[in-house]
Amino acid sequence: QVQLVESGGGLVQSGGSLRLSCAASGTIFRIALMGWYRQAPGKQRELVASVTSENNVDSADSVKGRFTISRDNYKNTLVLRIHNLTPDDTAVYYCNLKQALWEYWGQGTQVTVSS
């Protein structure tokens, strides 16, 4: 069983920054893929960025250069550092973990960016 708990969301003005954290607990494989997704009102949930156990990163074009994803395999934490936020970044951000046949989600953390 795996549990994911996100934190760090909030209300920020355009151009501001946030640091989102995800704490993972339970039985986690070393090769697990972890990432951040987001879902804005009226839109599909989309991948923001993911990182493998080998630190290979995949990210959406809309966030490249502004978002940085990192993981600590010993502490089983996942961090998303966000800079130069825009209102288009407003969404619920979810931590995700994939391993073997299983996929896990956190409860989400709200990010709201004002103009």
C-alpha cells in the first residue's frame, strides 16, 4: 500500500513562485515513476512533469523552463518548484506514483494564480 500526501499549494500573484511537496509512504519500488499532474476547471488532467528513478525528466511544453521536478529516493519525497506563475497554471496539482501494475494518487493541492 502506498500513500501520497501533497502540500505547498496556495494563492499567489502572477510572476510568483511556489514549492509543492509530495511525501510518499508504504512499499515503494526503487524503479517507481513519480510525477506531478494538474487539473484545471473544465479541463482534462494533464501531466506537468515526471521523473524516473534514474532522474530522467519529462515535462509539458507549457512549463519547461519554469517548473523543476526533483526526487529524493531515500526520503521518498517529490518536489515541484514553480516560478513565474501565470493564471493558466491555476489547477489542482496531484502527486502520482506508478509501479508494477499499480498507480497511486495523492489528494491534490490547490494552486490559484491571480492576475
